[in-house]
Amino acid sequence: MLALAVLFGGLSNEHDISCMSACSILQNADRSKYHLLPIGITRDGRWFLYENADPEKVKSGAWETEPGLVPAVLSPDRAAHGLLVMRDGRTETVRVDVCFPVLHGFGGEDGTIQGLLTLAGIPFVGPGVAASANAMDKSLTKAVVDRTGVRQAAYDLALRPDFARDPEGTARRIETAMDKKYPLFVKPCSSGSSVGVARADDFDGLLAGLTEAFRWDAKVLVEEFIDGHEIECAVLGNDDPIASTVGEIAPTQTFYTFDAKYNDATSQLYIPAHIPAEAIETVRRDAIRVYTALGCRGLSRVDFFCTYADGEIVFNEINTIPGFTSISMYPKLFAHGGLSYPALIDRLVALAMEGTNG
Ligand SMILES: Nc1ncnc2c1ncn2[C@@H]1O[C@H](COP(=O)(O)OP(=O)(O)O)[C@@H](O)[C@H]1O
Ligand SMILES: [Mg+2]
């Protein structure tokens, strides 16, 4: 029996998505193999062990007011190898064999939790510190992917001090660097779930997009617009990763916004994607190339476009802890290939236990 800590919630604006993913994991992890230690992190960063968790309460957010919550933290002290649980005025140590940080975005998918787990010597699901940090920051991802030969959208980078000093001048410089080819996509480098992402159709739109994006991040990426299918590929493994088949998201809104992702049931999901067989193979090959170049381990979902005009494959971004509900794209892609959700959890835990993370 392995003590499997499931970290959920967290500081980022993807807190709710994390709770939904954790609910599915708690419902599906094989209880004959794992002793589950659900650890909820509130939006303001308080940590609680939620023993005998009700998965539905994890999903709804009601867990936060459960009377049975016990304050608990992950100790970096390797002798503890787990949690310090503060019960009835006393501190007890609870061993953790392996951890699944089901956290998205800031404070969870960006290398921070991975750093703590690395110090603690606790194996964990997903990429290590450097790969997580580089995958979280879209400008750093771009710099790595530039060296792989995988195509990505042309881009420019805007920095907050420049924009604060001279908003119009900064926007003009970017517009010129992008050859005034509207529409452009404006996005905070380290956001997620499309928060702060905007499409700009003209100079005023660019200015507005930059203003909004700088609310979320000190670095903003401005990209060439890629008109194509939105394609996602799940990658699994350590030194010899495998790629799933390829899925497609067909949002009915102008692009795949936060609302389209979580509130709009009309977005369609196709597995396999509605693109030619050769394009699917290119995506699978490029997904592994990007994954390997970033030094990922465990899992990641690698997202692309397949252009309508000529079927070219263009890398968009990588998510090292992708949405993980039983109906999320990542598990569904592997389920399509015959790997069930509970078996996928087993595989991820086995990969985590295999050697050290980053
Ligand atoms: N260069 C681009 N061309 C066209 N659409 C884009 C581009 N970049 C982003 N998008 C749209 O914005 C959405 C969110 O952007 P993305 O880079 O995936 O950031 P996030 O991390 O927030 O998911 C994408 O799913 C896509 O719909
Ligand atoms: Mg995305």
C-alpha cells in the first residue's frame, strides 16, 4: 500500500479546476493500492489534510468548511518524508510515499511545489522544477522550442516597465515587429485557462489587450494569429515518452476563452481530431520533441494548431499538469488508446517512483 498525497486547490485562478481534477482522482484511484492523503490548499494558501475526503465536496469547494480538516504541511526535512500534521496541539509525522500535485498554474504547475517535493525527497507525478518553470512561462517555452525545428507562431515580447513608461510607443514597436499583421494574440507569459488572453484586430485592440494582459503578468507575449484547428496531444513517460492519439477542441466562441473552457457546453471535443492522418503523426512526433526538449517527465499535454489553409502543424503551448477530470482531454486521449483512468493513475505513480524528478 502506497501513501499517495493528492495536493489540490492552490493559489492560482485555476483553483476550481484543480478541485475538479482531484475529485476524479479520489474517486478513481485504486484503494487496494493507495492510502490516499488528500491535502487541500485554500486560495489564500492554507494547507489542510482532509482525511476520508468526500470527493464531491472537494469538487464543489465545500471541503473548506469540513470540521475534520487538520492543518498539515509538507516538510522539506527528508527525515520526515511527508507531512507534519498538527492535531490537538501536537505535531505528528505522516509518511508520504509519492505525491500527485494536482495543481494548475501559479504555485503548483510552475516548479514551486516541485521544488518543495524535491527538497523533501518525495517522488511526485509530473515534470521537475526546471521543466515546470520553463513550461509555465510561455516566452521561455518559445525560446526552448525555437531550437527544436518545431514550428510556432511568430512572436514578440513586451515588458511591463516599458509599457508603463510608454504604452503607445511600446504597442507601436510591437506592431512594427509583427509587420502590422492583424489579428494578433496577446497573452500574459505565465497565465493559464485563457485568463488575460485577447485577440487584437487593430492598434486600439492591441493597446487594450496589452493593458489587460499586464494586469496578470510583468511579461506579455504578442503572437501571430494562427487560423486553424485546436489540437491537443497527451504525452506520458520519462526517458522514452509515448504520445497518445490527437484530440481537437472546437470552440463555438471566437477563440477558446475561459468561458468556452469551463462554462460553455457547446464547445466540441473530437478524438481523434478532424485532421489528416499524416498531420496526426506530425503532431505526435512534435509533441514528443517539445516534451523532451523541455526535459519533461511523467506527463504533459502539448497543444498545437493545424492550419485550415495548408494543414501545417504549429506548436502553441504545453501544460505540465493538464486538466485531469475523468472527462478532461488528457485522460480521454489515453482512454481512447485503451488506458483507463485508474490505470493511467497507476502508470503516473510508477513513473514518479522511477528515479528522481528534475
Ligand atoms: N497565436 C494564436 N492564434 C490563434 N489563437 C490563439 C493563439 N494563441 C492563443 N490562441 C487562442 O487562445 C487560447 C488560449 O491561449 P493559450 O496560449 O492556449 O493560453 P492558456 O495557457 O491560457 O490556455 C487558445 O486555446 C486559442 O484559442
Ligand atoms: Mg491553452
